[in-house]
Amino acid sequence: MITVTSCASSANLGPGYDSVSVALDAFHEVLDIDFSDDNSTETVNVLDANNRKIKGTPQQAVAEAMVKEYDPESRILLRSHGNIPWGSGLGSSGACSVAAALAINELLGLQLKEDSIIHFAAIGEHYVTGTGHVDNAIASLVGGLVIIESPDSLKWHRATIHPDLKLAIINIHLNIEEKTKKSRAVVPKQVPIGSAISNARNLAMLLLGLKAFDIDLIKAGMNDAIVEPARSAIYPFYSDLKEKLMVHGALGVALSGAGPSVLCILEEDSVMANIKLAASEVLNRYGIAFDLIETGVCGGAVIAR
């Protein structure tokens, strides 16, 4: 049996819509894979942690595509027992897709390169979200902070987060049907040149600030003039929450991916109590439950036999 562990991720970081993502070690998809002796017509079966068969998963979509292309006679059994909250904005579909692509690659001895792994992971992303965006998947695969150069050519670059910076996730318990589809639908197709300039400036400042631990650059840079304002109708609590978190010690705050969870950049561990208090003040008012989780930057997916 082979086990693949891939990490959660947080995309956008405010101004970097579909361009920046960071791998997080607080949550993981853990996927076991082996050949199956099942002689049924199903090429791939996926089980949950309780050994119940589950269908319609990104793991299944990825695995079926790869088996069809490389070894259509195989019968594969996958068992998923990760802990990434689904629909949370923490890259669950990207992590699951990457885990499946790596697992099939390892089981069948394909020796595919990273670009091919991402290509197949994009199939799982498209299956779940309707789009083949790969910012979360790339972060889950290679770890760290990644900048996506071109989604079409699957090019990316690593950036640096200073090791003394702290990250925290406010995992917001809010179930929105077809959340990713709705969140992407409200993103404007055209924006004023001033907003585009603001986001370009903010992203540059943010990346410099994260590398150098420059508090002023992080505070100035982790702001979005385009996407987060457009999503305010979906998350009416967010502007209040961000303002309160910044007052209570956060250096930067952003919706994690398509939300509803929120990524916070912190200067020190002691701020966590204040962050929890700030989140409670706002989210209790809206009747929304949440968890606060401190996290580090994940180093990428791991394969074990």
C-alpha cells in the first residue's frame, strides 16, 4: 500500500487572485492506494475513513483519467482519511486532486513530471469547481508560497515567507451551496484601471513584506481592491471581521481562496488570544461558529510506502 499526504492551502492572499497561494500544514488530505481485486466494471473505487464507498470525488475523477490513459486494465482502491474542511476555502479539492495524481503515478510507476501531475490534478479541480485553476493544487504539491506565472502553461515560482511570521486560519463554519461557483461568478470581468494598479502595487508590497518581515509593507499590501469587495454580498461579515482583526493585532487579513475561512498574518504567538476574541465579537453577532487554528507553511506533498 502507498500513502500520499498533501496539505491544505490558502489562495489569493488578498490582491493575488488566481496568482498566489500558500501551502498550510494545519490540514491534510491523506490518501491510501492499492490495486483492488474487485472484478467489477468500476475502474476506481474511493472509500472514506469508515470504509464507505463515496462517489463524485476529485480523487475519483483524477484517478479514472490517469488509469484510462496509462493502464485501463487496472482496478484501483483509494481510501481517503484527511481532515481538510470541505468547502472552507482551504484548497480541499486541490489537495485531494494532487494526492490522487501522485498516488496513481507512484502505484503505476509512471514517473510523471510535476507539470503532468498538475495537469491531472486540474481535472479534479475542474470536476469539483467547474474551472481548472491550479493555484491551490500547485501549493499542495510543491509547498511554500507559490506565484502562478501562467495557468495555461502551468508555470510557477516560489516566493519566501519570513520564518518568524505566524499564520492563523479562522475556519468559519458556513455552508453555502455551490460556494466556489457563486464566489467566482461575482468577480468582475472588467475593472477600473485604478483598481488594477492598486492590486498590482499591493501584491508587490505584500510579497516584499512577507520575505523581509516588514510590518508596514504587509499591512499596506494585504488588501484587495477588486475581488473581496465583489464578494461582500456573499460574506457580509467579512469587512467587520477584517477591521476588528487588524485592530487586535493582525498584520494582514484576507479571505482564504473563495472563503468563507480567513487567513491571518501575525507577528507573534501571543496575539492568538486577541485574534480569537476579535473573531468572537464579530462572528457571534452574525450567529456563525468558527475555529481558530495556528498553522505553519507546509513543505509539500509526501509519499510513503
